[in-house]
Amino acid sequence: MSQPTERNRLDGEASPYLQQHADNPVNWQPWGDEAFERAREHDVPVFVSIGYSSCHWCHVMAEESFEDESVAEVVNESFVPIKVDREERPDVDSTFMTVCQLVTGGGGWPLSAWCTPEGKPFYVGTYFPPEPRQNHPGFRGLCERIADSWSDPEQREEMKRRADQWAESARDELESVPTPNPEDLDGEGTDSPSGEDLLDTAAAAALRGYDEEYGGFGSGGAKFPMPGRIDLLMRAYAGRGRDALLSAATGTLDGMARGGMYDQIGGGFHRYAVDREWTVPHFEKMLYDNAELPMAYLDGYRLAGDPAYARVASESLAFLDRELRHEDGAFFSTLDARSRPSESRRGDDKGDSDEAEDVEGAFYVWTPEEVDAVLDEPAASLAKERYGIRPGGNFERGTTVPTIAASVEELAAERDLAPDEVREALTEARTALFDARESRPRPARDEKVLASWNGRAISAFARAGDALGEPNADIASEALDFCRERLYDADAETGALARRWLDGDVRGPGYLDDYAFLARGALDVYAATGDPEPLGFALELADALVDEFYDADDGTIYFTRDLNDGGSKADAGDAGPLIARPQEFTDRSTPSSLGVAAETLALLDGFRTDGEFREIAERVVRTHADRVRGSPLEHASLVRAANVVETGGIEVTVAADEVPDEWRETLGERYLPGALVAPRPATEDGLDEWLDRLDMTEAPPIWADRDATDGEPTAYVCEGFTCSPPRTDLDAALEWLETREPSA
């Protein structure tokens, strides 16, 4: 029997994840029309495997099945196998993951799907072991049974019927928009949800799911960072003053910061914890987690005043700068969970140490003997007690994932020392452990530069600029410049943003998250630096976002362009047979791109005079009002968008040739949820120069008639579509927020 595919074709792909599978005996094909055409020609199903380079279980399934010659023979003879990097093709991932969740009630990676040559899945799952195990079918046997069923005409018809039903269900879920009210089309509808009510409902739901003992949400096993929920709790507390809301937010921040999900030696967060106590993580480090979580910790610092939160944010951003930053400014995607064990550990294993396999967590875990080899007494005992590093450990092979096992005060009392003495000793010990760890074999790094994830990192560094110091804003600016220069084509009919850059290779087109996240990042850089150029870029991206992704008839912003509209810049040969045009409603590991897009448009509307951005944001919120009301906790970004649409958000216009340092410090320390800081020149002549640079014919509302008073830096603070008088004292201007009468 001839095989549908002649060879593994991933050797021509740049994606690090696809390159990991380029030597598999499975004849992997990249996603695209050519692979599906082969399936049609040979009348066989398509096997789609979706993952990412740092995914632990993706590595496991590859080693157990995809590297096995006998398994590869079955796959190659029976299917056209396709490998997909979910980080490069989030549209493909979203579509297949939706089917998996609808059918099985769960999801994850690796995502495994068998589908018709038309791209409609009829069998889905995640990780499959090589042989049957714990109610999971073995992968090889499953492939053989699917192939046999496809060969039977009656069973094939049933598989096709199932595929049609699942595809229809996926379209209903991903493309669903309610029939618009005619008044909504004119912007006159009355169905806009109350942002405050949604916030209260979402925060109450988060509170019900809060784990009071360990922090976080849920108490049945794995714990995931959920910065969107933490943000909702803090915003609701700021509005209502209910202590339980703040306690849930800070309890979660404390639990993550004490546990092993946080890298106690080097800073930065691992993906998630496998246990309720936050002790043992899955060790991959993702750019998006280490962008989202520092923003949550900074807000926790501003709201609760705990300097430990500022330290966690600072250390996490320092990790990104040190280990995930390209020399020209942008950020890489991930660090793998696995690496080769150190020589001392390899010596305990059987076999040739030069051929030792990568082990999850090897770079990050410790034994007491390894600490003793780095530190003398009493520093070694102090560090081991602080980080819980004991014989037997809390992880595999007797190793320990460092956690905060003892407080500074406990350690000081035991040793009859002052707390400051213990802190100083711990700082020195931690530095020594970090330096020693640097000599270990390092986890692999996925060096894709993704526009979307860089947008979130840019926001994190920009927002940290005022709170933690100026270099962070500079780092944000450099990353934004990289993305603008290497991922953006300003000469396109509407600015075209590519999805990713990798060692000079640019792939696209960008998706909604790329445009929305990078636009928000550019807006944050403008706010942090007072440079109008990033603002101009944010407005360009917003215009392109509306042109490419907004559907006025449906009243929504889709995740992908409309391939049937003729306006897509996608390479038709790479598009493949997607069964749906998805929308991204819910917050998952990253915020909902739909919610971020709507909120960003609403914020940018202040820099336009036509009101179009605000009208679109209002329309999107109305369109999805029932969905968000039904489960606001799952739609945190859309809840924030609804709040900005309803209230206009907090705006702080600063008229000054340069924002005073003490004002920057004040803005960095005050909790002003979602506030937009809008610097402008002190004089009208200076503003006219900005307007020329931004190709604006008149001053937008956020700047108009807001010049400096008597040449002094002047603040104008607005909320609820009402504004304070001009103030040359920023504290007095911000005080207006607390004393003003709410608008009717």
C-alpha cells in the first residue's frame, strides 16, 4: 500500500516546535491546503497534532509514539499527519480545541484530532499513551481502529455525519452572534450591560471559588494563575470597599509568590502548579504569564501597599529582560520545562551521562547536598530552611522545588537575629545559589517573537515604568520599536501586522490578538514616556483592526479576517480548510482578544474626533451582553471593556513639556484601575506640532483646551464623562476622584 505522504516535510519550517518533530519517522506535513489535497487524493483521514515547543506532555507523546518506527508506520499508511504550532496558528488551535471541549468537556495539549479530508474532526482527544492506560486508549491501537472504521463504508458514513455535526456545533459556538436589534445598528439600543453590575457579579463568583487556605481558585488539584480574576477582585474592592474581595486577591498573590510556581531563586513564574498548595509546577516559563502576572502584582502593590508585590513584579520583569529578550529589544516566547540534569545528578543515573535525557525541572530543583556545595554554614542551613530543601525533597528523584517554607521572622527568632540581618544573609545566599545554577545545562528557548505576546510584555514594562523605575519604560519602547520595524508593513493598504518573527523569517498574517495586544502596548508606552509616536502607531493598528476584523453586520470583532471577503492578506496556500471563523470571548492563559480590542478602542476614542472607535466598542459590548451576563467571571476582559464603555474610564491628561518625576512616582503608586494617562505639550503651539506629527487636523477631546496653567505642569482628571478643574497639584487633582459626585 502506497503512503499518502512521501516524507516528513517539517525540515522546511522555521517554528522550533515543528523543528522538534522534523526528524520523526512520522511523515508530518505543515498545515495547509496541500496536505488536505493529499488526503482527498488518497481518500484517507487527516491526523492533526497541535502543541507548542515547551509543552511537557507534547514531549512525552513524541517520545512514546511519534519517535516509534512501528507507530509511525501505522500513521503514515493510514493518514495524512499534520503538525501545528498553536502559537503560530492560534486560529487552527482555537477551532479544534473548541470541538474537543464541546465533545469531551476538557482540553489541553497535545491536542489530537482525526478529521475528514475537508478538515472536519470526527475523533478528538489530547495526550494518548502508547498502550492502554487508566481508561485511555493506546495511541497505536486507536490509529488502527480509526483506519479500519474509515475503510468500512457504513462506519465511514457515520464518521462523516459526526464530523458534520461537530463542525456545525463548533461554528455555532465560535461564530455565534445574536440577531441584532435594529436600534443597535444605529447605536440607539438599550441593551448595554452595566459595567458595575457585571464587575460585582464577576467578583462575587470569584469569591465563591476562592481557596481560603492556599489562595487561588478551586481546591481540587492543579492551580492556574488567573490574573484576570485577581484584577476583577481588586477593581470590585476599590469600588465597594468589601474586605473579603481584597483578601481573596492578596491571598492569591501571596500563595503564588510563596509557592514553587514562582522561581524563588531566579524570579519569574512557571506555567501552573499541579497541586492545590502551589508547590510543584509544570516548569515551562511563558512570556505571557510573566507579562500578565507582574501587572497583577503591581496593582496589588498599589492597592495593598505590600512591597513584596513590587519585588515579585520587579524580579519577574528582570527575568524577562535577562532570559527572554532579543538583543535588539523584543521578547522570545518560552523556556522549555526540561533540560539535561547537572553532572552530579547524571552520575547517579545508569547509562552514558553524555546521553542523559532531558528531565522536567532539572534546571530549577535542588538537593541539600547541592546547596551545601555552594554555601558554607550557617548560610546553607538558613537557605535550606527558608526554601524547604530537605532530604527526600518534594519532587522527583529526591529533589526539591524551592518554596518559601519559613518566614524571615521565624528564621530570625530561631537564631536570635534581627530580621534585617536574616534578610541580608538570605539575599547573599540567594545570589550565590543563582550564580551556581547558571552553570547548569539550560532549558531550550523558543525564539519566536510573537506580536501578541510582545504586546502584553510591552504593556507590563511600560506600566512598571512609573512604579519601579525608568529603565522599564525604555525596555518597553525598544520592544515596540522592534515589532514596528520587523513585523509591521506601514505601506500596506491598511497597516499589515505579521504574526511572528524568527531569526529574520516573518510569518503572518496577524490575528486579532496581535493587533489588539500590540495596540494596547503602544498606548501604554505613550502613557509611560510622553512620546506621541507610539500613540500614532496604536491608532494605526486600531484602524487596521477595525478594517480587517470588525463586522458591522454582526456587531462583533472576529479573531481572523473574513477569508470569503477577498480582503485577507493570508497566503491562500497556508490557510487550510478552517471550519469556522472564531471569536475569542473568554479569558484563558491570555486575555480575551475581543475584550482587549473593545477596551482599547474605547480608550483610543479620546484621541479621535469622529467617535467611531467608541461606537464600535459599545456595539461589541451590546452584541455580547447576554453571554457576558451569563458568566461574567469567564469574560473578565469583556467586563472591563463594558466598564470603560459605560464610565469612560479614568483619564489623566497632563499638560507639561515633561511630566515631573514626582508626578510619575505618584502615578506609579496610586491604584487607578484602567486609567489612561495622556501627556500633551504644555502650550497650544507645542500641541500643534504634535498634531502635525500625528496627521491630525484638530485637537482630540482628551487634549483640547487642556494646556498648562501659567506654564506649570497641569493635570486634568476625568471619570464618568466629567472632569476636574485644572490642577497644578497632581494629588489635588486625583483627590477629585474620591470627592466628586457620580454622574447620573
